[in-house]
Amino acid sequence: MARAPVSNFAEQYRAADDYLYLLVDGQAECARGHPLSVPSLIESLGDAAVTRVLRPDIAHEPVRCPALIQLARPGEPAAQGYLELSADYAAWDLDYNERYICGWLVSPQPLEVIASHIAARCHTTAAEDGRPSPWFEPLRMELLLGALDTQAGDLLSPIRFWLFPVSWGGCTLMRSTVYPCDSVLPPLARETQQLAPVIRRFLGVWRHAIENPPIFAPWRWTGDSVLPRQAGVHAFRLIRDACRLGLEDSRDVISLSLHRVFLHPDLPQHPEIQKDIAQARAGAIDLHSHFTGYSQTTWKRIVAELPRAKDYS
């Protein structure tokens, strides 16, 4: 990930009365001796510059909760060293299941107000089953932005801008709106939060498989980014499709989705694959093992029998 969007974030979007913040996830990996670890940040910036965001599901374990770090007060210059260091870390932890760097924020409100706001929004963004959603995680924010478009900015106020790392590498910006956030999000947005864990797993498998692709992979991503743009949105649609087809085992869901991004987006339309899905739905087979038994010749025939497709999802 290039440093420039992060290094220039404060200069481009921070107003004179804004604080500059960094949010890191307490459940993700960061060695204690690293300059961006919470103990190191407290030592270098002071206790008053770091507070925990007490996310509702684990508020009883503050050390596992996100930490909000004040990198600059209003009128103070941005801490460029920390911006560059965190940009590098966000690029490094792209392949990890839990991403440590959750983003860079600007707001005229002080540390405790912003931490309380982020925690409270975990209820607003609750998944379909009612569980509070850690919406501040980069993938979840990516999914919310995909589901709500600019309306996702309703979640932010009093945060004015939030820059966060995305699943295909690099960063994207969420802007606050002047509209109050509805207490209950639309079903589509809540569904993204429900499926986020399996989407995260699928994206990890997809990234790894691109580096070690099957011999026959006509739809393998070959662009200059780690994954195609809007990879999280593509993944959500693929995972949702698999669930709607009645697949319940996450391994079956991921296997079908992975074959769609390597072989053909419309794979579930083929009669043979439809029979396989029906057997997997009944628990008679697991798709991964079954698909492994297909020869390259068989896959080429199946793909040739499907209509031309334009996109992954």
C-alpha cells in the first residue's frame, strides 16, 4: 500500500479545530515491542493520548478492545512518523485474518467522545441476529460502504472523515454526512455484517489461491492490485449466493465461491454443478473434495457450456 494517501490525509481533510486519530484493533497482531503496539504508544505519547473503545461484546476485557490514539490535537502538526509507520503496517497485515490498523480519523471532538461514539455504533450496525457488530473493522466498513454508498457516512458524525485500508490493497475514504443515522440499518447492510466472518475467510483463501492457482483458471485475477477493486463487495455477493442456494457448511460456501472467481462467475447455472450443490446441501458430499476430483478436461467442458460473463458477481 502506498504511503501517500495516509501521509497526506491530515493535510487534505483535517480542519484547524480537528484532532487526528489512529484506531487499532486489540484483537489483531502487533508485537509488544513494535512502535505501534498500545504499550509503546502509551509510553511515547502518554496515557492521556490513548483510550480503549469498549465494544459492547467484549467491554469486560478492555485489553481486547480497540485502542483510539490521539496523534495530534487541534493546531498541532500531524505526526507524520506515525502516519507513515501505520501505512506500512496496514500494507503488511493485509493477509492477516484480523487487521490491526482500522483507520485514520479526524474530528473536532476529543478522544473519549469519539471512543464512546464508535462503541455505541456497534449496536446500530448489529447483524441480522442482533449481535453488536464491530463495524470499525476495515472489511466491515468496506461492506457497509458497498451496501449503503454515501449513506454509510451517516454512521460517522462527529467523525468528519475516516480513511481505512481495503481488501484489495490501498485505502478508501468515508465522509460524514449531515443526516442523522437511522437506529436500524437496512436489511442489506445488516446482512453484510452477518456474513463478514466467512467473507473474511474467503478473501484470505482467494488471495492465497491467486499466488498458487490451478492450471486451468480462466478467471484468475491478474491485475496490478492484490485483488480486484471492490473485492469485499464481490465476495459478499458470492457468499450470499451460495447461502441462498442452501449451502450451510462454510467450506462448501467458500469452495463454490472460489471456483466462481477462478473458473466462471456463472458456475452454479450449469446442470452438473447444480446437482453437486444439491448433494452438498443434503450433506452427501463436500464440494471442495468433490470438485478436486474433476479433471481439467471436465472443467474446460463445463466452462465452455456456460454463457459469456462480464464480472465476478
